[in-house]
Amino acid sequence: MDIPVFHDDQHGTAMVTAAALLNYCKLTKKKIGEVKLCGMGAGAAALSCLRLFQDLGVKRENMRIFDKDGHI
């Protein structure tokens, strides 16, 4: 194929949630470095989201992720 292709589960979810995060920051007038995040589940899509959020400026120490066994 001569078109860009991406895996929807990981990349699509990361793009949509990143857009929501950026909109949240704009609406609340918060800087992205001040945002605190909590994620439920640590699958491929969740980890892709967290990586993208870090690239956007969310501090690693402001992110928490949990799975069925608790805090990771």
C-alpha cells in the first residue's frame, strides 16, 4: 500500500486521548507539566498513551497506573 497505516488499538487511542488531554489543558488553563494522570490497565494502548503524554510534557512522576494487582 502507498498510504500510511497504523495500528488503531495503540496509536489511535494515544492520539485521541492526547487530543483530549490538550483540550483539557486549554479549557482549564493548566500547563501540561502540572497535570496529574491516573490510568487503569497497563496494556499496549495504555502504555502508548503514557509515552505520548510524556512526549507532550506530562511529568513521569505525575503519572500513576494501576492494573488488577494494584499500583505498578
